[in-house]
Amino acid sequence: MNLSVIIPAAGQGKRMKTETNKQFLMLEDKEILAHTINKFEQEVTVNEIIVVCRAEEVDYCKNNIVDNDSLDKSLKVVVGGKTRQESVYNGLQEVDSTSDFVLIHDGARPFVKTQLIKKVITKLKKYDAVVVGVPVKDTIKVVNTDSMIINTPDRSKLVAIQTPQVFRKDLISDAYQRAYDDGFIGTDSSSLVERIDKKVKFVKGSYENIKITTPEDLEFGKRILAGRK
């Protein structure tokens, strides 16, 4: 199995309220993005890692993360787009022709465990599309444009989707290309696969596998690292 990893890290991180992009904030001894990259550096089935960032941050990413870390994998830095979907699309254009599968993981989600990565990859023996998530803890309400509640879905059937998400390469490439051609914007990669009537397997992940988006997330992340030590 040859696996390419795409790590979108081109978001502006406005909710973090810092001048520095959230992926480049320090988490203990290194940047959040560096923590994320290292998790996939350890996986033997990964043959390349593609980091997608903003044009003005390409040099910073290369000089401060890629070149400053002892990485054995092939690592490319690609310019992203205006949206996450555009960024992943750009990353897909750079995937090596020998790769059989593509794994997509948020650059600001550094606490994914290697055991979960292996678990998701193992599922590819049976499924063409696999995503990670957790059962929702709260009651979810559907509201209308007037903020009036109109429905309460059955919580037992609801999951909060995370990354990694992994797919057969030709499937995810086709899904993104068709979305691009149709001008369709999905909420995540798996939604584009669902859109073309393909099945997606859900795998239970971890509540620690958070995406660092706000200052509160960063503080929670520090506690996660301290707890793991």
C-alpha cells in the first residue's frame, strides 16, 4: 500500500485572534503543524506528506518546519486556495502517481494518536472511504432562519466528524473534480464522496482529537499533552 497524506494548513485562524496562523503557534517545544506532521512521519505506509498553506507562508513553512525537522518522508509544500476544499484540491494535484490511497488530516489537529491512524488505514482493506469521528454528547437542535427550533434529531444516530479521512485515490480525486466542475462546496472531504453516491465507513475516534481553533482549544491542548506525559 502506498499512501499520500495531505495536510491542509491554509486557514486564516481568525477565531484564534492572533497575528500568527494557528498552525504555526507553539505547542510546548514546536509548532502545532510540526506536531501533526510528525504523527504521519511515524507511519510506515505513508510514502509522502503534502502540506498545503497560504502563498505568503510557504517560505516560513519550509524554513521553520520542514527544513528544521528530521523527516524521512518525501514532503512537499503546496499553495492553498481560498477555501479548505480548494486547498485539498490543490494538494490532490500533487499526489504521487504511485499512490493508491490519500489520507487527509487537518494541520491544526495535532493530537491524533498513531493507533487511530493505523486503525483507519487498516479499514482500507475492506472499504474505499473511511472517516473518523465521535458520538455527539449534546442534544442537537435544528433551527430555522428565525432561530426557532423545528426538529430534534435522534442523538444516538449522530456523530461529530473529525480527521483523518482516507480514501482510494481515484475515488477522492473524482469526487473533488466533480465538485470543482459543478461549483459545489462541501463541509468536508467525505461529503464530496457521499455526493457521488459512494459509501463511507465511520470509525470511532477520540474526544482528544480536537482541532485547535480558539485560545481555549490551545489551553485544552496543553492539558492533553501534559496528561499524556
